Amino acid sequence: MNLLSKNSLAVHLLRIIFGSYFLVTLIVTCLQLGAEYEHTQSGVDNELRAMDLTFGASLASSTWRFQGDVQKATLRGISNLPVVTGVKIEDPQGRLVMAQGNIVDHDGRQIHVDAEGQRSPVRTGFLNAATSHRFPILYRDEHGVTHDIGAWTVYSSRHVVIQKVAYGFTLILINSVIKTLVLWFIFLYVFNRWLGRPITRLSGFVRRQDLNRPDLPDSPQSIDLPGKKRHELHFLADAINAMLANLRSHTIQNRTLYAQLEQEKESLRALNKSLELRIAERTRDLAQANEQLRSLSLTDGLTGIANRRSFDDTLDQEWRRSVRHGKPLTVAFIDVDWFKPYNDHYGHVAGDAVLRQVAQTMRDTVCRAGETVARYGGEEFAVIAADTDGEQGVQIVQRMCDAIHALALPHAGSTLGRITISGGVASCIPAHPGARLESLLQAADAALYQAKTLGRNRVLLAPPFVSPPPSSPPSPA
């Protein structure tokens, strides 16, 4: 067995142990680096603060006496210090008088000022983030009067601190890498000496065993591991030897049982085949019965079209789908005009025949898969039109109205002398925050009532709505 194979136990343990060791080392190193960074940052800040004691008097004297050369020389000396990236002098009004190195101007931008006073922008970044200390320029004259003649600011950056920390971090990193490599080689040697070789021998012994025929004389009978001191691998070898002995003793019994099981299996296979045929037949009959029951529960018994339950289920599904896709949904209520007088004059048998003919005609005018016609109750019908706006919904119902009118079914109780229908259409976009299914149905019902009030045999579109409209009065017969 290859000790360095990706599937070897040594590699897995190496990953776990040295992964944990690397993680702990990384955390400790980061903490050390953070502490060193904070310590160095504090030292840089102290050096910047101490510069006022060193250079403050010289800058005050040269500024008071307008000694530009002295100021420039002083600034050059300050900017050459290792912890300083820039320095500037401002007058009492905050105007820049003189600068050297990387500074922050009056607008808060970082710029570089060279020895000739030329300015150029500095690209900002994490390492270039500036830290600064501002000191007032105070001059005490011969009369003991103190004059505020401006201020000077000294700048540093994270790059300065990181440069100071980099040497210590490099030593820590080299130390960690050396310790890791030494421990890695020690681990591989110890593992190979005490675990790798015994485990390889055990795996070779087990691999040579034929578990289907453990009683073969050519198969190794047992394994013994070398070593004076017994440990867990010796106990594992003893357990393997005991297991093989038990396996050999039960092999003959298992063969006998296996032959009996084969006979029983043949009998069970024949029985299962018979049962499967009977279950398949019963399942087919049950599925047909369930389909018939489902069809009866969703179909109106008189007209053969969808009933009120089917309408409610379809409307709920289309409403949810329109909400997901942001599409409009249109609903229409349709009523047979003066149907009660028709029943009273011609009889209920004739009335049922008219309802069947009206329902069939309305269903024949539906031309899209998303359009559903249902009997809502009595002589009232309902239409669902998915992905359809109000104007298109009016066109659909108007086709139904024209088709019923074209049948020319006589109706002595109608002012038109024939069977006609009236329709109310309402449409909305269910995804709109103010849209509600109840409001859509109420709007369609109100439009139907208005169509019947205006004389019947017509289709009206409900006005757009957001909140539920007021409840409509009872529809006339």
C-alpha cells in the first residue's frame, strides 16, 4: 500500500492534524502580528507627537521671520525621517504655505509635493491610508506675548508601520514553516513504522480471503503481527482470525439453507406474479372509478359543462398563476334574460333544454385553452379568461351573446321575442397590491346587474378598481 496515496490513512490523519496545527498557528501568528502592528503603530504615533518638541520652535521662529529657506530645510529634514511620509505648513486661515512629501490638501485629497513644489495626485489605498498629527505654530516674542501664526501637520501611513512589522513577521513565518516540515517528516516516519506496515499486512491478508469460499485450503488461515508489545492492531488481528474461524464453521450450514431458500424463492416468485396481476387489475378498475367520480364532481349534471366547484378551483389556480407571472385575469358573469317567465310559460322541461343549448353554444365559442365556461347556478353562467384584459374579455362574452341571439330560440316573455343573455365583465392584474379576488367577482356581478338594468341582451365592462367595490343590490330575475 502506498503510504502517500490520497486514500491512505496517513494522508487523512496528516490532513486533520496538520490542518488543525496550521489553523492554530495561523491564528496565533495573526494575533502576534496584530499585537506587533498595534505596538508599532503606537510607537509611530509617539514619534510623530514628539516632533513638535524637536521641530516646533524652529518652525515657529522661521515662520515668524519669513525665513523660507529655513522652513524648506526644516520640512525636508522632517520628511526624510523614516516614519514621516509628508509635512505641511498652513497659515492661520488654513491656506497651504509650504509642503513636502505626501499630504492631504484642503479638499481632503492626498497629493504629493516634491522639492520644487510641484503637486501630483496620490492613488489612495489600504497601505496609503494617512495618519497625521497637527500642531499649532506659536511664537513668543521678546515681550512674552504668544502669537498664533499657523499650524503644521506631519503625516505617516500604514505602509510605514507594515514595513516595521514585516521583519518580525518574516521571522515568525520562517519559524512556523520549519517546525511544520520537521513535524511532518516525524509523523510520516512514526506512522509508517508503527501503523503503516501492520495495516498494510492486515489489508493484504484480508484481500486474499475469499469470503464466498472461506473453507478453501489455499486461503490463509490466520495472521500474526510481529512485535513484543501488543497493541490495538494485534487485537484487530485476533478478531479477524476469530471471525474467519466462525465464518468457516457456518459455511456448510449456510449452503444448505441457501438451497432451501432457492426452492422457497421459486414458490414465492410464482405467488407474487399472480398477486401482481390481480393488484394491477384492481388498481386499473379503481383508477377508472376515481376518474369517473372526479369528472362527475366537476361537471354540471344538466348542461355537461363545468360546475360551480370546478369554476372555484379553476379561478383559484388562475389567480395564483397570474400573481406569479404578472398577467391580467378576466372574469364574467352571464345570465339568461327573463328566464323565470320562460319557465312559467313553457315549463321546466323546456327550460332545462334551453339551458343545455345555451351552455353548449357558449362552450363552442371558447377558442383558447385559458378560457373556461361554467354553470354558476340556476340560469347564471360564469367565464374565466386567463392572460386576457377587459376589452378582450368583452369581445369573448359578446361572441357568446351574438351566438345565443343567432339561435333565435322563441321566448314569448322577452321584449325581443327570443332567448338572449346579458353579461358583466371585470378584469384586473392580480399581482397589483390592491387586487383581491372577492373584489374581481363583485365587480363582474355589479357589471351584470348594470347590463340587465339597461335593457339586457348586452355586455358591460366593470370600471377599473383597487379596493373592493360596495356590495351590489340583488340581481333582477
